[in-house]
Amino acid sequence: MTDKTKIAVLISGAGTNMAALVYASRIADAPYEVVLVASNDPAAPGLALAQAEGIATFALPHRGMTREAHDAAMEAAVLQAGADHIVLAGYMRILSDGFVERWAGRMLNIHPSLLPLYRGLDTHARAIAAGDSHGGTSVHLVTPELDAGEVLAQLRVPIVPGDTPDTLAERVKLAEHQLYPRAVADYVSRWRDPVRLLDRVRALALALPETDERESHGSPGFRVGGEKGGKFFAYFSDQHHGVAHIACLVRTGSMDELLALVEDQPEIYFKPAYYGASGWVGIILNRPGVDWDEVAEWLARSWRSVAPRRLTRLIDAADAF
């Protein structure tokens, strides 16, 4: 697989989850590669494992540095390595808000509980004390609020009679090693998953007034205006007609506008083989960093261009206030 997502893994100790991520990345068709392992402890055993695997490493003690200064140094190493995602794997540092916000949506962590239960420390002891039937582990996006980001994946681990925090932790660690590589792979490849992309386009298109979905020429299409007189305002194209793009097709105002978009921003727009002659433009979706607000604006504009006047008149009136 080409164009793999480059990730930096931050650790503070043995790095067993980091190792699981590294070895999973070596499996054929893995969507990511580990380009850096960095630590706040130069003696962290995980650094030696990364070096043995030929992965670049970086270490900087945090003692004597402000949180912001240490985060800035770690971030500089991440950027120099070319990473576009950060994965925390036993990194025992609370990160500054600015660092987290700069990597919003691109920083993941694994936590040893079934979030939102038991944020913070001593998760296994708290689960046992509460009489829970299961502990477990959660992969989540990192936000300034500790362990509060969107949960991407979880695995439940049974709590058995006689369990101690240590015995439960051992089994949860095994679950982590299975879950984390899969969750990271799913997350970093979401931008090229046609099912997820269609779901997102569908949600935006069907949120517009009086719309419905109907297949057209083998592709999902979205119409406005009712069963009999409805007109298509968007299509979802999954690499149709030999193109490499997964795309949302929408109406432009003119052929001149279509050609200008394709010429000025070919990484975002293309002229569809079948619909381009009628002034439709393709918005490329299988690329990182899609601006979904812009996709929504295009859908609304395309909808407006064919919607019955009775619908657009109401919207025009609402926009006037």
C-alpha cells in the first residue's frame, strides 16, 4: 500500500503498546507506518526496541522544563519526522491545551477502562471496588479534558473472582495489544473508506428539505422535489468510470466555473467523465483533510439550483432575517 499515514508514538516506559503498533504496521496492507518513537524518559526501554526496528527515536527529560516548552520540543521532533498523527502509548504526561488543540482529530490515546467510566488513574482498582462484571480498554481521541475525547473503540475484559488490580491489568494489557493497532488503522484510513464517506454525504444531503435517495447509473443519487418531479442535485461516485476518486458530484453554475475549479484546485476537484459535460464537478473525498463544511455548502448550493421555488422562497425569506 502506498501513501501510508505516518504516525509518531509517544511513550514513557516499556512501550508494549508501541511494539504492538509497530509489528501490526509491518503486516501487508497496513494503512500506517511508525516514523518516530519519542519519550520524556531517555531510559525508557521502548526506545531500544524502536531503535532495533530501525525507527527514529527522540528523548527529552521533562524535568526542569515548563509543560509548554517540553511539549513544543516533542512536537518539533514529531513534525521533523513527517508524522501527521500522534499516538500516545503509555505516555505519562498531561499535555498542554495548545499542543492538544493543534493536533485535534489527529492524536489518539488508549485508556485502561471502559470510558466514560473511570477516567484518570487506578482504573482497575476502581472497577473491582465498584463490583463491575467487566473492566476493559478504550481508544479515544485526545482533547484538553482528560480522557474525555470521542471513544473510537473498546474491548471488555471480564473481572473474575479473586482478581486484583494487577491480575486484571495483565489481561487488559493483552486486550490493548489487540485493540490499539486495529483502532489506529481504522481511524487513519477512514478518509478512504467508501462506506464511511457515503454515510457522511448521505447525512448531509438528506438533511436538506424534501430530499430522498435513489440509485442512478449504479451510484447513489440524491434528489429534491418529490417522487414524480424530483431532480437530482448530487451523486456519490465510488471510483466509477476508471477514475481513482471517491467523490461527491454536484452542480456548478457553468462550464467555465467547472473548468476553473479543476484547473485551480486539481487536488480537490475533477471533471467527471459522464456528468462533466453537463457542468457537474466532482469533489474528491478520498483524501486527508476534507473540509466537510465546504462539502455541505456545495450540496446546499446544488440543491438550491434545482429545488422547487416554493422551497427556495422559504429559505430566501429565512435568510433575509
